[in-house]
Amino acid sequence: MRVTFTVNGREESAEGVWEGESLLYVLRERLGLPGSKNACEQGECGSCTVYLDDVPVCACLVAAGQAQGRRVRTVEGLADGDRLDPVQEAFVECGAVQCGFCTPGLLVQAHDLLERVPRPSDAEIREALAGNLCRCTGYEKILDAVRLAAERKATG
Amino acid sequence: MDFLRPTTWEEALAAKADQPEAVPIQGGTDVMVEINFDLRRPPALLDLGGVAELREWSMTGGHCRLGAGVPYAAVIDELGGPLPGLAQASRTVGSPQIRNRGTVGGNLGAASPAGDSHPPLLAARAVVEVESAARGVRMIPAAEFYLGVKRSALEPDELIRAVHVPPATGPQYFSKVGTRNAMVIAVCSFAIALHPRERRVGTGIGSAAPTPRRALEAEELLAAELDWDAPLDPALLRRFGELSARAAAPIDDVRGTAAYRVHAIGVMARRTLTWAWNDHLEKRAA
């Protein structure tokens, strides 16, 4: 089947999509957007987190056909051209990235948190990121990065 | 595989009548896992995401009619007051991403004994509204809905429209055992709901039997012996824990042993009743 939806502000169509295929597969394998990572395929790890109509979801658990006519924003759509989003900048500066596999999902999820809660408490950050697994960093630098991004966004 | 995309409830019922083997998909948090892992190859997926009325809830006839497509995130944000037990259980589901997509209706459709919504629905005496094009609406009490491991009273041509939950008239609590505070499938769980007007206590046991179930003898014990004006009698509390544990019929599996689950159900029964009773007495004193 054919699936058409808006990705990062641009309308895209994928042809020959299998009906049981996930949104994640379509993004990575058909639309050339490999930022969202494919790891657990069961919603456990959060590395495929994308916005679906402004709500963060695991793209591996969305059937591609369910995205028909909707808006998707992936990690590739966070930056404004060459200008990184403050969340992305903070991850780089804080050393919140090691192997990098979990990073795209964490960026989208952290981005959503700061959109909803500009000055989150540590408990709120931990809760928001509870579904994003990182096996390298031990999370401390990720928490540092979210705190820094929150501070920068709040102070303009 | 077909991908069916109804945009109204009538279209959805017609599609299910036409292809009873079509698997309904809402948030996808169960169905897509099975497809991704090649555990299921249904001839058709019936996407209910386009049926807007399923995503609404309303207070009608003294009940909260919770549409089958309302995500856990909305239950948490909007229904913590009238449905505190269900909202507590919803907070323990998966992760924020899962709670943004997963629904109580989907939990009912999957009918896993470990589903987090089931114990609070049982304790609150919820009723499941199902419908088919041929026979119309059926109202099935939650206690009669679960028939076996991942089996429910839903007929092949029926879809879950909503679940009707009476708003709380007393304290409600949900407790769940798992290895961390997020992303946990229950090792076992327990829900309690005090119904002070009827002087009854509702219970729900999760992940400790082939189906979610009430602890009936434990409920009867409290109906017979609980003094609603007094502090909780420690002997009665202990007996309640014992009868709740006896209502469980768990198995050994990767998440825990049967013996552990029986023990934990007893502990959670005592704890949740204690929490609820403290609230009950506080409210009376106020």
C-alpha cells in the first residue's frame, strides 16, 4: 500500500509498504531517515522515539498505515537548518553521548519534556526519560544535559 | 494482509462483521510487538485510530464512559479524581511513550492476565461495552469479561466501544510488584476500592491467575466483619491478606515464582487496605 504523511514539515509518500510494517521501518528504510534507531522493536528502549502529531511515541509500535495523513517529526527535524536545538547542543557539551544509539530517542523525549515543562525537577526528568534506555552513560550526563538545556531555554 | 481504516464506529463494526479475523489496532503497543516479532500474521489489521468518538470520555448515567481509544496519558491527566484506582494503575504502565499510545480498551482486548487496568476495573465493578453490527450492544461486567489467558468474552464480530466505570465513592489504591518503577510488566498486582455507601470493598488481582480476578472470599469477609466506624482490626486485616492470597492461582515464570506471587498478593492486599482505610478514617474525622 501507499502511505503519505508529513515528515519534518515535508509531505512524503512511501510505496509498496507492507500492511504490518512499522512507521520506524518506513522512516529508516523507505524515506532515508535513519536517525530514529531500531533496537528492541517492542517499545522497551525508546531509541525510535518520534513525535506523532506532537506526541512522542515509539515509532516501532505505530503501524505505518496509522501515520497516514498525520505529522511526524523525527530527530532529523529538531535542528533549525545548521542550528542545533538547545537540547542537542546541551547533549554535545555535557558529554551525554557515548555510543550514540539511544541519543536520538532521548533527544526527542527530552525536547518534548522541555516543551511541556520548561523547568523540570530531577524527578520529572527521570520520569520523562524512564522509557529511554542508555547502556553507556549511566544517565548522569544525560540528566546534566537536560538541566542545562532547560536553563538555556528558560533564560533565552 | 489488509489494512482497514474505518473513520466512523459504524464503519468499524461493518468491517469487523465483514472480516471477523481482522485484528483491531489502536495504540499498537501489544499488536505491533507481536507483528514485529513474527508471532502473529493476521489477515487484516483494523486501525481504530481514525474513529474519533473512541478517544472521548464522558460522565453519563452516573458512570464514566471511557472510550476504548482513550490513551493512558489522558486517564492520568483527566480522570485521577473520579477514577483514582485506574489512574494509579495507568501511571505504572510502560513509559511515557507507551502511555501516550496504549489504551484501556486495548488492554481489555488483549486480556493479558498481567494487564494493569484489569485489577482496578474489577475493584471498581466496571462494565465493558462491546458491540457488533448484527446484535448491537452488550454490557459485560469486568468480572465476566476475562475467560482465560489472553481470552475474553468478546465475540469475533464484536469490538470494544468503551468501559463504564463508576466514579469512586471512597478511597482506591493500586499496587504492583516489579523490578523497577518503569517499563515493568507486573510480577503481580492488587487493586482495592472502598464503597462506603454499600459498606463493601472491591478487589482485583493481577498477574497471579490465568485471568485477572476478584478475591471474592476476602471481599465477603470484609462485607461481613468490617466496622466502618472504627480503626482496622489487625486480626481482620491479616485474615483479609490470607484470603486474598488464597484467591490467587499463579504459575512460576520468568518474572517470578508462584510462591512469591501468592506471598506478595497477601502483602499488597494488607497494604492497600491499610492505605485506603487511613484515607477513609481521615475523611470521616475531617
